[in-house]
Amino acid sequence: MKLFLPLLFVLLPIFAVSQSSVDSYAAVTPVQTQLDAYNTGDLELFLSTYADDIKIYNFPDELTSEGKEIMRERYGKMFRDMPDLQCRLVSRTVMGNRILDHESVKFSADGTPREVIAIYLVEDGLISEVRFLR
């Protein structure tokens, strides 16, 4: 018994998964899926990760678009006109249901990458808000 309790305190953190880490994993899933879909030009998969009433902002609070149908038009055109679009994840920070991605994005004709910070808010398994810092 004397050995059991100290061993329990050592091993318990290894086997325990906190609710916040589970929530964080659930928040990362749609963000990673949309990144992968962006890189393959899969518009339907890309859009499936967003809430119908998605709001897109230029940081901090300039609303640039609202709603999935606006995204369908904009990103559909981008995916058609620029088949070599690429977004490389430089780093990712996860804080509960907020994901902060530092991205290197190529979306110009000459392929010059631009550095972007994207802050995603995930609610009910879908991205409900994105704020871009360019």
C-alpha cells in the first residue's frame, strides 16, 4: 500500500485525459480539415468545416464577409482561378476552442508567400469565426 499511492500519483497524470485537451482536439479537427481541403482545392470539404453564419474579419474587428454562401463564391473562384494555392502551417497555438495559426500562404500568380495569422473560433464542431491579421 505504501508503494501503491505514490505510484498512483505518478501514473495517474499519464493516463488521465483532461476535458480541455479533448475539447482542444475537437476544435483543431475542423481547422486542420479546412487547411487540408484548401491545399487540395476541395471546395465542398473546405466549406463543410464552417458554420452557415460564418463571420470573417480583418483583425481586430473589420467584418469582411458573413455567411457560407459568400465563402462559396469567393473561395470557389479562387480555387478555379488559382489551382496552385497553398497554405503552409508555420505554427499553431490551441487555447480551448480558439486556434491561432501562423500560416505562409501562396495565392498570388507569382507564388510569393504571404505571412498570415488566422484566429479560428470553433463552436459545435464548426468554425464560426475567423480573424485574419495580414
